[in-house]
Amino acid sequence: MRRAEMIGVLMRIFSFSLVSWMGPDSPFLFVWVFNTVDAALLSWCALLRRDPAYTVLNLFWILVGLVGIARAAGMLH
């Protein structure tokens, strides 16, 4: 589980770093999908650890990610 958590954390750092470095030229759909996958991975780890705070936080990030994906794909205006 520690390895999965580290992968999720590194994925999140990578996605936010990409947006920070590239700004408006960032591949936003890719970033949102990548960020949502890491949120799912970290939610699963938090559930296994029975950590309610991190479970709620990462489930929230999944919802934010789904909205971000819809917006980046042009489904929401």
C-alpha cells in the first residue's frame, strides 16, 4: 500500500507541476484525467487504512476531477 500511495502522490505532484510550468498551454484534459486517477488511487488507500479525513478529501478530488474533465472536454460551458 505504501508504494501505491507514493505513486498517487507523485502523480498529483506531476499533474500540478505540469500546469504550473506550462500555464495556459497545459494539456488540461490530460491533467484532469491524470489527477482523477491519482485521487481514485489515494481514495482506495485511505479506505483501506480506514482514514476518514483522507477518504473524504480524495473522494472530493474525484468529483472535482470529473467536473474538470467535463469542462476540458467541452461538455460543460
